[in-house]
Amino acid sequence: ATWFEWPPRLTLGMTSVFHFYRAASLHASSKLTSLQQPPTASEWCYNIEHEGTLSSEDQDRLKELLSETFEPEKFGKASFLQGFVLEVGPRQQFTSAWSTNAVSICRSCGLKSVVRIERSERYQVQDQAAADALAPLVHDRMTEMVYPSGIQTFASGAKPVPWSEVDVLRDGKVALEKFSAGNGLGFDAFDLEYYTNLFVNDLKRNPTTVECFDLAQGNSEHSRHWFFGGKLVVDGKPVEKTLFQLVKEPFKKHPGNSVIAFKDNSSALRGFSFQSL
């Protein structure tokens, strides 16, 4: 899950990234030990973005928060790994839920200069080939990435791609099909026919790349629920309820402590009072 802090914290001036390391047993997972060249050691790396300079007192307080109480010798400012290291961690574009909680705790402890803390995984491997085989097993490409040189900054450095036109007036449906395949838009046969006809015959112009991305998102199953909200036919016989109605039925009959459900991707449970850290 990805969380956004509100109200947003304004970061003024320059920030730096400080690192702490903590020895771990991530490499002992059964799915990794079966590899031809399994990792031989592993550790967590705490990547701490902060404003100004972290005083020795601040560093000691961070150490108390992040280290293992019963194994202090397995925590420090230097890595416990040697040789070739594979590092994977959260993508820089969005602050993780783990970081949001960690920063909140830091502020409650008086560490006001800490802006973000992300935890990455580091594996000691034999060579690049072993790292390439290991990487797909230890990170989710949607929310995480490989860091060949570790996390030195949280600035992504990404630059917006200039928009352009998809030339359906010249190449017809093939142009849309090629753009969809190359950018993962997922246009099916109906989409390709409909959008080609819309722009060629009705609007009489080419769609922009921005419009194509917008159409792919706005008319996707995720947004429109064409299949889940459509008529359901099983073995040639129409079913009285749609898939979505079937999914919602248990909630309608037994709402329990659910306050909100199926409301524009929102839901809420009736909670209880507690004291926040």
C-alpha cells in the first residue's frame, strides 16, 4: 500500500540520506536456498532522509528505534556484507506506509529533522548472474526496484516524456494497436475499432498520447467494471445477478462493523479509541 501524508510536509533546503545496517536472515528463505547460487548473507538497510545535520544524539536515538534490542552487535553504520551485493527497495516516487509510520514515531521522539525512512533489502551473492536470478524473487516490480548503487537520494530525476500524436489518420487501427502494445494500455479488439472510428470518422484528427493513456484508464475494467457489472451467462443460461451484485451480497446481509463499503474504492470499519505513538 502507498500512503500520502496530509497535511504535506514542506521540505525546505537541502536533504541528505544517512544509512544504518542491520544483519538479517532474509537469505534463509526456502524459496532462495533452492537457487543454483543462493545468497550467503543478508541485511536490512535503513535509508534515512533528513534535513540539516544529524547530531550524535539524534543518531543514538535512531539507533535505539531501529536496532534489535537483544542483538545490538548486529546493527551499525557499516554494512555487514562483503563482495557483490544485490539491493532492492521501495520505489522513490511514493513514500511507503512503513516510512509514514516510522517518521511519525521519529517525530514523537523528537527527531523533527527526519523526512523519510525507507527500508531496503541487501543480499550477498556470488556475481551479477546470481543477482539477476535472485532479483525477481525478492521484490515486486510494481512497488519496488533494484538499486545497483544503493539509495543515495530520494530524488527520482525522472523527466516527463513529451506528448505526441498517434497517427491513426495515416495508419488506421494499426497505429493504435502498436501504441497500446508498446505502452501496456491493454486495448482489446473492441477498443481499437471504437477509438479508431471515433478519431478518424467523428473527430477527424489524431489522438494524442495523453488521450490514449486517459482512455485506457478511464474505460478500463478497473474503472468501469464492464465484466463485473455486465450480464452473466453460465452454460447458456442468464444469471439473475451480476458478479458485482454477488460480491456485495454478503455485506448487505451481514454488514457487521462495516460502516462504508463499495463506495468509490473506499471502505471503513467501526473502530475504537486508542493512544497514538
